[in-house]
Amino acid sequence: MNIQKSIFQAPIYILSGGRGIAGNNLVQSLLIQYPDNDIPVIIIPHVADEDQIFDVIIRAKTDGGLIAHTMVNPELRIKINEICAEFGVQTIDLMGSLAEYLDENLDVEPLKHPGLYRELNHKYFDRIDSIEFTLSHDDGMSPQRLREAEIVLTGVSRAGKTPLSVYLAMYGWKVANVPLVSEVPPPKELFEVDPQRVFGLHIGAGQLITHRTKRMQSWNNHKNENYIDQSLVRDEIRNAMFIFDKGGFTIVNVANKPIESTANEILNIMSKRFSYRGRKLDSPYHNQKED
């Protein structure tokens, strides 16, 4: 019987004056080329002074780790290299050579502002973050994180929650949606969210049955009669309306409306309820609950 010994693999510390995303992406793109490696990657973001640098280098000295850094501030970049050399810690300067080349060839003083690329492209990155959040909170997933959503949609099956969620996410909104199913209580977290951010999607029984019939045909499934039974569908809608009323949610009628119209209606309501702080709408309800 062969017993494979676990080999300790020293960590790679990524130091960054920003969020460390660029350095992490570069390191991960290399690590993936080495299957079954178990090297920990530890991001140290927002490094701004020598004390932070010193603390991390001592950690790397203790556990035999490697320091990789993407510092755009030349003074801090030089300081990391100097302290690593002093303590015998291996370091890789991911920015240095390119920065030195640009310093020599461009007659421009560098801004030395970490995170500037992300800041200038925040709309793009916010949109990506919003889409990722929305897809990971589709159809009731991760209810424990509902309070992180900027908008929560809820309603019965085939009321249009998912396409509306994705549409809003494309404009930079973090959206979660929660399905309502008869005889299955909704997650308690739905009633812990600011009700002014929760929108109940209402649709008439006739149109809902039409949507569901088309869905069943696409599944090639004609056996689930309860899914399109008129009496049961009406019960589902009544149950959803009861939950909307219980939670104090805003009811939005989505019958015979394109997604664009419903999205505009929701965003107009949001703009009236919450004052702008920067680009996003902030809820005083959240501030109050977090105090």
C-alpha cells in the first residue's frame, strides 16, 4: 500500500497598491499550467506604507513564501525589493521592468495611483460584477446573501424573473430573484431585506399558463398537468400576492410588457426612493440595520 505524503507548498504573497486583481490573474494563469499543485495564493491589497510591507515579508520569511508584487508606486516597489533582499525572501517584481522601460522612453511623470485602470473603467467592471452576482443569485440561490442585492425580484414560476434580472444586471445592478412555490415557504431572508428594494412580479393566470405551456413544449414534457392547471395556477398567484402584501413589497404588473418597460418602471421607482450617492443608489434602510 503506497501512502502519498503531503508536501507543504509555500504560499505566494501578492502585494498590490490596489485590489491585487491583476497580479492574482497573472499568477493563477501560470499556476493552472501545473496540475494538482496546492500552492496557496494570498492577496495583500491596498499596500500603502513600509509597515505593511515589512509585516508581509516577515510572514513570507517564516513560512518560506514568495513575494510577488504589482506596485505602481516606485518608492514602495523599491522598498519591497530592498527588504526582501535584506531578509533573504525571494521576490518577483511583476511591474518593475515594464515601469522602468516606460520611465526611460516616455517624457511623462507617472501618476503613481494604484487601481487607476479599474477606476477609469469602473462601469465595465461594475457590470461584470453585477452579472456575476445576479447569475449566482438566480432562482433563489444563496438566500443568505440577499441583503447584498440592490434589487430583489420575486414571483411565481415563468413570471419573467430571470430575464429581467439579467437585463438589469447588464446596466450594473446586482439583482437576486426568489421563486414562490405553493406550499413551500419562501426563505426567511426575503423578509429581512429592505422591502423598498423588493419587487413582486404579478401576471394574470391566462398569460402565465401560456408561458408555462410553451415552456413544457420546449422541455418535451406534457405530463405535468398541475403546472398549467387553471385552478392551481390561480392559487399560486393568490399565494404570491399574499406574500407580496406580507412583506410590503412593491407589486409590478408584468403582463403583456416587454422587459425594457418593466425594467424602466423598477428603476424609476428606485430613483424616487433612494438618493444618489455617486453612481449607485444607497438605501437608508441598510445603513440603519448595519448600525
